[in-house]
Amino acid sequence: MYIGDVAKRIGVRVSAMRFWEQQGLIHPARDAGSRYRVYDEKQVRALQVVALLRKAGYGFEAIRTVLAQLSAGTPEQALAAAENRLNGLAQVSHRCFEATAVLWKYVEEIAGSKS
């Protein structure tokens, strides 16, 4: 499959796929005649993983790790890395919630002292 077809299939822009290639996440083959990027099903599945992880806020190094683990046949480690990321996001979300609650209390105290 060519880059435009793959981009449509996984729901991303062609420019994103080119950027991911620059970041070393994917390595498409090239058509001998046209030099167009060509993707097989294995690469399309890897791109789907990349797209999902990018939407979840994963950095490129973490994505490289997950792709390497999947490629090496150790999906359990890839899932463990995803769970660790989820736990980290939950902790950040909790801290944001607490900070917002403190801010609201502070704003209410200021508003109450002005009346």
C-alpha cells in the first residue's frame, strides 16, 4: 500500500507518517521504479499502534520501546509499558484535580473577603 492509502486507513495525515518515519518509528520500503513509500500489513499494524499511542500522549522513545517489544514477540512487556503510562497519566490527572480544588477554594476565599 502507498502512503496516502495507509494514512486514510489509519486516520492520520500523510505528513504525520513522514514525521514518524523521520523519528525512526517506521521504515517503509521504496518502490523500485517510482521510489514511493510502500507499506506491508506488518507496517500498517505498527502504524496503527503508533497512531494510538500518539493519541494517548506517548513520546517517541516510549513508542519505539513498545514497537520493539511487539516486534520481538513480547506483547506482555508492551502492555506493561502501556499500563505504566496509564498509571502515570492517572497520577498527573489526580494532581491536576487537587490543584484545581485548591485554586477554587482560594478564589472563593478571596471573593468572600471582598464582600
